[in-house]
Amino acid sequence: MACNQAEHQNHRMVASHHVLSARTPPEREEEDFGCDDIGMAGIGREDLTLQWWECALSLLRRMTEESLLPDLQIYSSVISACGVAGKWQRAIGVLKMMEDEGRIKPNLYCINAAMSACEKGSAWIEAVALFEQMKFNGIRPNFVTINSLVIALDKSGQRELAENIYRKAVSTRILSHWKWNKAKNEDETVVRMMDLHQYSVSMAKIAVSHVIESMLTKYPAHDITQDLVIITGKGKYDIGVLGPLIISILQNDFGLKEANLDDDNKGRVIVLSKDLNEFVKLRKW
């Protein structure tokens, strides 16, 4: 577990170093970021990435050599350490070790950690194999599973497969992109909104396309007599990454040129009912 936590901490340290270095004038870098201050003397960024996942694997191997029996938490921590470092082959190797041993079956958290490693390594074939295996073993996927798998597929250009998996997850209620909220009017009517603020870019793109395209079918996912509200930010003033992306998709891919940020809440995108009706009239045949 300590190696797993250290691997996460190393990635946070490297990310912080990138941000702080970008803000620091060149002539002050040595003064502000002395290696002795953060315990990184003589260690390159690549070494930092490798150090703890290798440590975790080494400790696991030592345990087996000493006839000690790792428990599920130890296996999960080792897989997670490999996953954070993007070492998907190693993560899957530990899963296989568990299966071959037959004493402990991998649980959802172990598989999600390995799936995350596949996502980071763009190993979409292996990610799909893990997904199929977990279903065969009766383990129900969750949000983390689908998110990692969709990202891996989207990064590898497997958009159609990513869409199919996302739609299946919605239909089986593993995912829901809908949320009920009070509208800002006198009677505070409860309205249904798309809530994407926790979605990755890959999943958000598919979710929006799924809802808009459904409006041209017999069973639309949204009532076009109502405005479509899409939550993209984490707060009233948070436009976030998704806001501009969703607007671009709506305007350029579907011709909904009036789609824009909510004037009263920059964390929401609004598509007016009149524009949805016009879209359906022009495209439905």
C-alpha cells in the first residue's frame, strides 16, 4: 500500500514541478527548486515514475518467495501502483498471477486499476478483454470501468465500439447522464438536465451525441418541447474544459448554432427548445 501511495504522490510531485517550473523565471529555478528540499537529488522524472511500481512488484515477489500469502488489498495496491505508472502489461500480469494461483479472485477495484493502466497505455484490445472477462466472471462494471474503457477506445480511434459500450452501459443503468434539478423560476419546477461535470472528454462527446441523435428516432432521450440543459462545470462560474467542447459539437456537428453557455450559470450549456424542434424538422425523415 505504501508503494501505491508513493507512486500516486510521485505523479503529483512531478505534475506540481511542471506547473511551478512554468511559473518560475529561468534564473531562479535552482534557488527555488533545490533537489535537497524535496528529496529528489540525482533522480530523474523517469526514475521517479519507475521507482515505486517496481518496489511494489519486488515486494510482492518477495512475499511469494517467503511463502507469505498476499491478501486482496495487497494485490489491489500493486496493480494500482502499476496502473498509475501506465505499466499495463505489469498490471495485467498481476491479475493473471491471482487467477493462476486461484486463492483470491480479482475484484472490481483490481480490474479497474488494470483498466486504468490500459487506458494510459492506449492498450484498447487488452482493455476490452478485461471488460469481457469481468462480465463473464459476474462482476458488474461501474462508472470508473466504463470511463477508462471509453477513453482507451477513443484514444485509439475505436469510436464506434466506444459508443456501443457507452450506450449499453446507459441501457443497463451502469451510467446515467441525467440529473433532476430545480429550475430558476417562480414555482421552482423540477427539470431534467444532462450532468456531465464528472465525465471525461471522451465520454462527454459520446453522451451528447447519443442524446441529440436519439431525437431523430422513435424513442428520443429528451423531450424537444423543453430546453436541453447540460451541466459541464463544477460550479456557477466554472466553464471547465467541457463547456466549449460541448458547444463546438452542438454547433458544428449538429448545426445547433444557438447552443451556448447559460448567462446565469457558466457551468451549464443551454440548447433552446425552438432550436431542437428546428433540428428535428430539418433532419428527421
